[in-house]
Amino acid sequence: MSEKNISEQILDKIKDVKPKPRWQFLLKDYIIWLAASLALIISSLAFAVVLYMMIDNDWDIYSNISNSLLEFVFLTLPYFWLLFLGAFILIAYYYFRHTKKGYKFSLSKIFLVSLAINIFIGAFLYNAGVGQAIDGIVAQRVPFYKELINRRQHIWSRVDDGLLGGVVVGIEDEHLSLEDMEGNIWIIQHFNTTTPNFINLQIGDHVRMIGQKIDSQNFKMYRIMPMRGMHWMKEHCPVDKEHCPFMNERKF
């Protein structure tokens, strides 16, 4: 076969190739940008949850929970949400690299820009209460969440170690009634209690207690504090006294 025939065949094949319309390239580019943007939004939501779980942690009494600050950090670090955050930053990087000019940017630059966006949007979402809301929704719908991911329920169920958390369900002159996170009712005796002045205990308050277990139903309380975070705990009676005629405010 002559070179002329080969050239003609090649030209014929080129003529048969139909160029893709411009809108298909634009659509592909828009889809890639949309995927990268969604990955950044999801990672920002994860960052908001990380902020919520770290800021609303038990930093004020970490020495009662663990032997050192470092041990407390490792015990309460939100590993799942950090992995979730990292995964979607990598997904955002993957799609951004597939944009027209994405190949010009290194992994470190894309990572730093993505992290900056996560911090900015995540901080805004945290202040808006989105991180708390996500934690609450996931805790209610994922069975193992409170045991493996947000371990504060486990921490405040260590009654044998003097750590008890739950919801106030009754207030009397001599004792409190508390429903813990597993639905058990405890009679709380208060002795040498130190409580911040801003706390006015009411039915339905979420609290943390440090004290001593007396038996399977009684607990001696030395210190009581509001429960920061964990607003997915069971709600009981509204604060409105008209709906809770048995409510009695008491300040310790």
C-alpha cells in the first residue's frame, strides 16, 4: 500500500470523526466544579461538628476523667469526624485537579486552601449551631454513635468512678432525681456541693455530676455542672411551669 493511500485513509477517518459540541465540555466542567464544591461543603460540615465536640468538651474537669490532659485529648478526640473531614478534602482535591487549570496547583496548595475554606465556613456553621444539630441527628439515628464516636455518654455513665450525667426529673428539699443516659433513675444526695452561681436547677436540665456511688439507686453528689453539648439526650419536661406544675426551682 502506497503512502498516498495510507494518507487518504487517515484523512477519511479524520473526516468521519465528529467533534463534540461545546456544551458537553462545559457540562463536564460544571459537574467537576459542582462535585468539588459539594465535597468542600461536606468537609466544612464535618469541621463544624469537630469544633462542636472539641469546644463543648469537659475541659474544665479533665483531671476527674483521665490521668492527664494528653490522655483526655486522646480519649475524647473525634476521630470519626476528623477522618470524614480528611476524606472529603481529598475528594475535593481530586475533582479540583480535574478542572481545566487544576493541574497547575500542587497538593499542598490545594490542601491549605481547602483547609482555610473549611475553617472559615466550619466556624460560621458552628456558631450557627449546625455542628450541634448534626451531632444530635446522627446520635439519634446511628445506634453505635454514642458508644464509638461521641464517647461522652460512656464517660458520664461511669458511675463507679463517680461520674454521672443525665436529666433532672425531680427536685426535692433533701435530694434530686436524675435519669441517666440509659434510662435509670438515681436519687441524688447533695453534700458539700459546689455549683456555679449561674445554675438554677430546673426539671429537664442536663447536668454532669461528680460524686460517689452509694448503691444501685443512690448517688452522693459533690459537684454539679451543666452538661455542655450532648443535647441529643432525652428531653423530659418543658421549662414552662404551666406544663410542669411540680417543678420547683432550687439554687445550690
